[in-house]
Amino acid sequence: MLHTETEEYAPITADAGQLPHPDLHSRASVMAITIQFVRQHWLAMTLISALLLAPCFWHRYIEAGDLDSHMYNAWLAQLIERGQAPGLWIANQWSNMLFDTTVSNLGNIFGLPAAERIAVSLAVLLFFWGEFSLIAACTRRAP
């Protein structure tokens, strides 16, 4: 049975969870589907994001693996940049430095305690919505 292009690329509706099959060589198609999904489900996405972030703000202390070492690195980087740590310098690093750089830059703007919460919040949202997108791409339906 032949399908027309209109049938194959039917828009996402609120009733159907099935995602249309984008042209694998077209980023515009994927972006169009993503934008359409976000427009239709922005309220649910906002509420889910707020629920995901609640623990990042209600706990006094965020306990997460090596978060303390990242915060220490950001604090040291600030001291070095201000010239308050003689004999220390910031070495160029090419791996495992994204979170350190994010916390350090946010710390320069908002202070380290707020930077910690903002950076952890960004990591939580990136992880959750990245997994959501991966599942949607693999199953061709919204989870």
C-alpha cells in the first residue's frame, strides 16, 4: 500500500502519541516536529520540570557524587582570577570541565551558592529531557 507524503508526515495531534517519521536527512523536519510538540505540551513540560527541580531547592544541601569537588574548583578559580591565591594558576583542561566552567561562570554572576543550584538544575533538566528525547526518537512516539 502506498502512502502519500501527507499521511506519512501527519501532524502530531493531542489524541495521537505517535510521532511522524521525519526525513532522516532533514534537521528542519526534526526541529518542526520538536517545536510542534513543545507548543502542544508546554504546560505539562513546565509542570514536570518544576516537579523535577523542587528537590534542588527544598534541600539545604545538595548531595551528588563529586559536586563538592566541582564547587571547590569553582571557588579556587575565583580566588585565582582575583589574584588571591598566589602561586596557583588555572591549567587548560580539555575533558571533564563543563560543569566546573558552568559553576565558575555562574558563580561570578550570582555567587557560588546560587550557581550550585542553577548548575545542578540545568543538569537535571538536561538529563531528564535528553532521556525523554532519546526515548521519543527510538520509539517514534512521545513517552
